[in-house]
Amino acid sequence: MKLTVWTYEGPPHVGAMRVATGMKGLHYVLHAPQGDTYADLLFTMIERRDHRPPVTYTTFQARDLGADTANLFKTACLDAYDRFEPEAIIVGASCTAELIQDDPGGMSETLGLSVPVIPLELPSYQRKENFGADETFFQICRHLARPVEKTARVTCNLIGPTALGFRHRDDITELTGLLLEMGIEVNVVAPMPASPSDIRRLGAAHFNVLMYPETGESACRWMERELGLPFTKTVPIGVGATRDFVAEVAALSGMDTALDESRLRLPWYSASVDSTYLTGKRVFLFGDGTHVAACARIARDEMGFEVVGMGCYNREQARLIRGLAKEYGVEALITDDYLEVERRIEELAPEMILGTQMERHIGKRLGIPCAVISAPVHVQDFPARYSPQMGIEGANVIFDTWVHPLVMGLEEHLLHMFRADFEFHDEAGASHHGGKAKALAESGSGEPTPRGSSEPEKHGTSVEVVWLPAAEKELKKIPFFVRGKARRNTEVFAAERGVGEISVDTLYEAKAHYAR
């Protein structure tokens, strides 16, 4: 564990909270100090849920540490049971409370409650949020699920969606409809929005659909072993993956099924004249392993992009991403440090980033368009509209999500190219108000006054590098997504040769040098 301004994953008890919040009739008693209740905001503010998480905190304070914090936990359990009347209770400790070693699981066994009480052992200083969600759901299944009679018709369970998941709500709807078109009904969707009673019915299905390995794979492996439920290995994100998923489901169910592609627009759109200018765009991917793997396939095989780098923050998926990176001929980046991600993006200078909310911020700083493909995300990625990532409609949504930043980026580049025009220069205002445009200010050199000219910089030598106005103007003709790299290369080129002023000639000499 280390302190950081941003983090891709919270501690494991947040993962447990994602499971509890997504389920119904389940309550989470969390041994935690005052202040750890911040996690409520993740659901009510970011996910915009209409109810707070079903969590009771012990909220002990510093003065309680010299007293009986164990008794505080027992009282909190009994109060939660009396007030909320849940079907089952999960108990655990936050990362801070773990240090006092009160053993919530052991204490809960002595309370004699009439509902199942499931203890969670979540090592806060070794593991993180996705592990916490995966382990919590596994323990819930292990304690509640039992072999039961199979349904008369072929059914399946959808496994993995949780609260605070990236488009999980809409993915459930899309996959349920896709399976119904194939003649397969859904038995239970879990953890979200199942109840403990629903968990007991998991064994009635004929197979499981693993939607998100990060939060459901341990439970699926246990059900395969104990309940005889095989599970799908293909995550249906993208056109090719959805077709593969349908074929895998057909094999598991023994049914002759076909995919109705009448709603599918991505293949035609990506091959249309309006999209072909995007072919070959260099993209960098980063997020959770499942979404990065799926989106790399879409980027290369369905959109015609060039994948120049990829990585993931959850180390449980590191083997998957390393193997995939080798196949794509790039170096995998496995890290939970956003500064390392930013350095890699700067080195590769991609034309587009497919990442998380963190990469969206990085892209803004570097002037590179970014589309969000994975959690962690902010409120704008929990839209009120229907916006899945899986299945047929998910492929359509992905096309729009990825292409729009590039199209807007092209428009911005064109505006920059014509910024010397009376209508489009920096002080002109909105272009459709051209009649109100201000005259273009002239500098002493007869060139437009450069905006944001770089300050003199040092590059490991005593030479201070200054951009001349004409060179600044020429630099702005370079597409914005590689302009930063062109600026840095030119400054290094000039400094190494003892050139103090960068002219237009210096800019093109540097370009020729680095092109060799």
C-alpha cells in the first residue's frame, strides 16, 4: 500500500461494498474507524444510486482504541440485524480496522443470529478492490449455494456484475435479450441484483455466463467444481467476441442458435468513407484486464487501428495482458501508478488513448483524445441512457465512443491550422459569430503573436532554447496529437547542437533528423 493522489482501485472492503450494494436482502457490517464512511459517496454521488449502500459501520474513534472496540462491533451487528432484518449478513474490517486485529468473523459467530453470517478475510495491505469483490461473492456462493434440481428449460446464470461497475447495469439488459433471442432464459443474475435466496437457486441453471472475470471468476470456478456448472470463457465485447460468445453458448447449451445481426452497425460504419481516414490511428490501451483485452481486439481487427501499447492495473489479470501484448508485438505495462502510465503515453505519443478516468485526465494534459473503456470512471460514465458495452448494441456504442473524440480532434486540428485566419484566430471567439471577430494582432515581426510560447528550457546543457514566433506558428500546423513530441524533439535537437533560437529551418532540420 502507498499513498497517492489518484488510485485505480480502492481497498478490498470497497469491493465487498460493491457486492453488498448491488444485492438485495444482504447487509454488510464493517468494522471501521470514523472517516472510512467516505465510500458511500462512490455510489450515491458517482454512480447516482437512489439509495445508500446497505452498510453499518462501527465508526470507532481514537478514544475508543483504549477501550473495548470488539464490543462496539458486536453491538453494531445486533443493531443492524434488528433494524434491517436482512436475509444474510457479511462482516469484515476496513484497512485501518484490520490493524487492531479484532477478528469480526470470530466475534460474529458468538452472536447467535438466525440468518447466515459470512465472515470476510480481505488482506487490505496485499490485495485491492477487484479482489475484494471477487472474494466476497465467492464466499457468499460457498456459504449459500447448494445443488438443486435443474430447470426444465435450458437456463443460465449471468455472473459478475456489481454496483459501481462500468456499464454493468446495461450489459445485463443487453445479454439477457441476446440470450432470449437464442432461446435461453436467465435463471439468476448475480451478485447484482440478486438476493441471498437467489444465490441458493444458482445450481438450477445449466451453465454460467462469466461477464466480468475480475469480480466473478472465483465463484464460477467453485460452481463448476461443486455444482457442475460449466462457464463461458469469452467476454462478448465487440463484434468478433460476440459471435464467438454465441458459438460458445451454443456448444454449452446444445442448442442450434444463430446471432441476429440486424441491429449491428459497427462493421459498416467502420468501413464507411467517413471512417477510413481513421484507419491506422495509433492507440494505447489501459484499464482492467478484461476490457483492455476485448478492446485491443476491437481496435485492431474491427476499427483498423494500430495498437502501440497496452496495460492493466489489476495484477490478477497480468498474465492475460502480458500474453496478449506479446501477440500484438508491444510491451505490456502492469502497474497501479498513474504516473508510470503517463510516462509510457508520453514515450509512445499515440494518437488516441483508450483508458480509464485517469487516462482521460492524462490525455487532457498531453492534448491526446481519450475514450473511456474501463473503470475507474466518473459520473459522466454512468449515463441515464441505455449504453452497454456488451453484445450488438455494445458494439454500436463503442464505435461512437471511440470515433467521436477523433472526429472532434480533427476539427480542433483544422481550427489550429487556420488560426491565422481572421475568423479562427485565438481572440476571434465563436466562428459562427464571424461578424464580431476582432482584428488579428500583429507582432513586431509581422507574424501573429504566438500564444503559450514556451519558456526558455534547459536540456542537460548550458544552452537556453527559445522559439522564434515564425517557428511557433509553423509548429501549430502539426497535428495536436503529435505536436508535443515534435516540440520536445526539436528542443533536444537544438540544445544538443548549441542552437539557442529555434527557427522554421531548425524545426524542419530536427524533423529530418528524427525521420532517419
